[in-house]
Amino acid sequence: MGLIFVTGGAKSGKSKFAEETLLKLNNGKQENIYLATSIVFDEEMKEKVRLHKERRENNWITVETYKNFEISLNHFFKNNNETQHNMLVDCLTNMITNIIFEERDIDWDNFDKNLYVQIVEKLNKNVENSVNELLKVSQNFENVIIVSNELGMGLVPSYPLGRYFREIAGKMNQIVAEKADEVYFVVSGIPMKIK
């Protein structure tokens, strides 16, 4: 298995680059799985998903989930059928966002400092467990590309949730980049190989 990590800013061209790269890795024997981790929650997001699907044409089998990867993907694993599969995960930061927002009882703007430590520890564990599950499941595919946003290159967010998200996403990016065989940073549609 080859694991490739693609990171970059919003609208940097990282998804397009990842899709094109994975299609080039297909030697004609693999099917391509597109693991979509976003949740469509408004019309703008619905349109973004539509445009992504339109660009992908019919070259992909789409699986929509941000957790429980073993259950959602096991029928595509190498040992379960004769067809080998490649997988593109788009994207890690959407996955992390969805896990954070499962904790609906958190009032990020008005919470007790003692509770904050407990909340953050629980969220960190949930997010890291999901990322590790994704990496483990990735071993069942020929080639995997994981896309993520590169955060923390601008202003420090002025609100606690923004600062937490930047921190946990940055940590998870580091975990995936460390495990990856190759890492690309995409800027203005131009990919730069950094590992």
C-alpha cells in the first residue's frame, strides 16, 4: 500500500490534485473509492458536493462517512474480493469537524475551565481514535490519498472553538504525514512534494 498525504489551504486545488494523482495510480485493475467525510448541512455545501461529484464523473465509488470506517469499507478490502481498490479520503478536517460537533452539550464560549480539560481530553481521544482507525483501514487498499487543510498559517482564532480546532487538526495532520510515504503541499493549484 502507498499512503499519500495532500495538504494545503482552502481552495488551493488539493482535492483536484489528489483525484488526478489517484487516477494515475490506477493500473486498470483497481476501482477507486471516494471516501467523502463531509455532512451536507446547507444549500452552499450541497452545491459544493455537487460540483465535486461532477468533476469526478463516473470514475469513483462514493462512500459517505466520517467514522466507523471498518464497517463502511470492509467489503472493499483486499482479502474480501478479487478487485483491488484505491481510496481517496476527502477530507480529514471535515472528519474532525464532524467528530467535534457530535459533542453537542459544549458551550465553547461559556464553560468552566475545569470542564474544559475534561472536554478536550475526551475530544482529543475521539478524534485520535478515528484517525488511527482510518490509518489502520487504509492498509487494506492498494493506494490511499488523504486530503486535509493546512491550518494555523494565518491569524490566531479569537474564539476557543477555533483555537481548539486548529490545534487538534494540526496534530492529526502531523500523525498522518508521519505515516505517509509521500506528502504534498498544494499552493494556488501547484503541488510541491515535501516528503
